[in-house]
Amino acid sequence: MDSPVPPRPTGPRPRHRDRHGRGMRGPIAPPQVPLSVSRADAFVDLVYDSRDRLERRWPQLADVDFLVLEVPAFGPEDSAGFALDEDTVPLGRLLPAGDGHRDRIAIYRRPIEIRAKNRDERALLVHEVVVEQVAELLGLSPESVDPRYGQD
């Protein structure tokens, strides 16, 4: 014979801790705390920090668009004007003005993240790539764009 199902209690449900005793479930940190920033957002912040640092010295960078893309797109349009080596993945690229666009500098997130071992190394590599692309845009050497280029 089946046992009867006990009636469901009425009223507010008591709050319980999760099974592992780590406290109430919910967000770990409020949105304004850096814990809630995704890796992609943190990477974009690194690029914009480098841009802002260089823009103080080179005000003409205000007219340049900085793009953060996941990976470089290799297609027929890339072969025109760019020497693509199958052993090398670019970390950034200068896209000259044209077709209604201003000068653009594209920084590729995934290739940089793969090469960097930690957060500090990633920040340094992002800044070096930004400096190299700005130097190419301005027709200068990277050392003249940022005197600290290449220094650890």
C-alpha cells in the first residue's frame, strides 16, 4: 500500500545555506567590483589604457579608432596589401582610412592572451602592440612613440 504524501507546509519558506556550507547563494561581488569584469572587458580596458597614455603625448590619436577583435580574419581581402605568413598570427593591425572610415588600429585579443602567461605580461604585451601599431600609423619608430617601449 502506498504511503500518503504529507501536506505541503504553508507560509514563507525558510532560507537555507547551500549544501557545501558556503553561505547564501547569489552574486559573489557587486557589479562595480573588479571580480565581475569579464576577461574580454579587462582586455578592452588594457587597450584603452594604452591608447589614453599615448594620446596624452600624441593628440592626433583622438582621430583614430581602436578596435578589439577576437582573432584576425584571414580572407581574400587580407591578402591585398598584407604579407600573411602561415607561421605567424598577427597581434594587431593598422587599417588605413578609406571607404568612409577613419584610421583604425585592430588589436587581436586571443593571440595576445595565448602568448601572455599572466596579467602583468598581458598588459605589457598589449601596450607594446598598441605602440607598434601607432608607430606604423605615424611613420615613427616605436621607441620615439613611447620612450619606455621594449623595457620590462
